[in-house]
Amino acid sequence: MFDISRRKLVLSASATAALGLSGPMELLRPAAANGEGDKGYLAYKIGDIDCISVYDGIWQRDHDEDFIRNASVDETKAALSKAGISPDFVPIEFAQTVVKSGGKTLLIDAGTGGQLAPTAGSTLENLVAAGIDPASIDTVAISHFHPDHIFGLMAKDTNEQIFPDAEIKLPEKEYNFWTDPGLIEKLPDNRKGLAKRIQATFPNWENVTLTGEDTEIAPGVKSVAAYGHTPGHTAYHVSSGNDQLLVVGDIANVPALFLANPTWQAVFDQDPEAATRTRIELLERAITDNAVIAGSHFGFPNAGRVTKDGSGYVFEPITG
Ligand SMILES: [Zn+2]
């Protein structure tokens, strides 16, 4: 199905140690997936704070009528075409944000861990390429517990921690939802495995801290309640001088679809009405505050500016 040439990269000894491995390890990454060029990392500044957009990969999702509750496949294809994107599939890209502030390195969300799509899983390699030894990451803050945001914390098959020495900051509301012992039987079948994996890992990890709303995560970085996509979905606000960055996780998926049409409801939104309200509220806040905004599925780089366009919004990526 995929025709991907692969490049190899050998991790440094310290990065290997960070992964809990005894010897050098080769990671495979899809090169030029989807013919979109060599995406890796892009550094930018928010005031005095160094930020980096780190690419994980892409899921070329087949169209189906269930993907958007209130839009048809034809409307979806038309929106992609209008944005100059191939309508052959939905290009769901994954990217993370690194924030270096006050001598601390913070990673916001952990990516797919190479456990979701064969064309995704490049976060560790791209961290190394950006000059960040994974072992040097002090804190990993998570927006919500969907696989493309937390599987990068846990090794495939063994669940061994990928960042054993980092403090893992999890939104308390999200944690309480997913670790409720009665949850699994209430969930649809396609979410039971995720809940079981969460319950088998996070409660047993000693480096986990639960965080509330409006809590300082790192110097200049605070949590922002952004509920709807999931019960505890959390954004992060970075501030330095007059500059601001809103790391908004999954308040919106592919911009060509859900910024252009902010009332469209992706199947991933657990509470579609609340997710829509949160989406519009944070997009408006970014415009009002002239903040840079970074979405997990905004492509690469995943940070940029949002402007109003009729009843929708347009995302314009930064250039570094
Ligand atoms: Zn996501």
C-alpha cells in the first residue's frame, strides 16, 4: 500500500540509554512520505524562549462517511482540493512542540511512537536531529490520552518507558477519566484497548505528576483547559515578553477541513459540541492576542498564525 524509501539513523549512546537499551539502535523513518519533502524539525522563538516544531509523520486516512459527522466525503474532498491538497485521502499529520525555557526542556505530547501508521514515528529521530538528546528532556506534558499523543511514551509490546527520567505531566481530569476502573466496559470496543493500556502504565509510573487548569508546567508555560475533544483535553500557553504561543493539541484536526469549517465535527471529538466551542474560543484567542498557535495535526511546521476568513479560519505556518 505504501511505497516508502527508508533512511536509517543510528542514535547516540546517550539517546540509546534514554530508551533503556544497552547498545546502539537503528531507527527507521519514512523519508519523504507522501512526496512532501524532508520534514524534520524547525526552531523558532517566542520572546526569549526557544521552541521547536518536531515532525512525527503522517497517516493517510482513507475517506469514509463516518469521519466527519456533519460533512459528506464529497464535501471533505472539495475542502481539501480548495486548499490545494490532494483529495485522495485525508492527510492527518503528527507533530510535537519542544519548549526550552528557564534551563528546562519541555516536550509537549509524545507522538505515535511508530505504533499507529507505517509512515509515522519519527519524533525521537527528529529530536536528535534538532540537537536534543531524548535523555535530556526534563518534562513531557500531555494534551490528552489518544494514541498519537501518548504511545510515544511507551515502547511497543513491553510498555517500557521511553522517557524514564523525565517528569510526565498529565492533565488530572484526563487521567481521572481514563483510569476509572468502570470505564472499560462502558467504552466502545475500538477504545477498550487504549484504556487498558493507559491503566496498565500511568498509575504504575513513579515519574507522573497530575496537573490542574492554569497550572505552571515550566517557566513561562501554563496549562489551559480545552475540554471537548476528550474530557480533560488541555492546551499549553507559552509566554515571553510580548510574544505568546498556544499549543492547542487537537482542538482542531487538519486545518484545511476544521479551520476552514470550524463547526465540522471529527469522529475523534468525544463531546462534539464542547469541542466546537473550545476550537472557536482558542482560535479567537490566538487572533486577539496575536499569538502563534501550534496544533498537533497542523502539518509541518505545525506552528503558525491564524487569520479569519469568512465563517472560517486560515492557518499560515511560520517559516522559522
Ligand atoms: Zn491527535
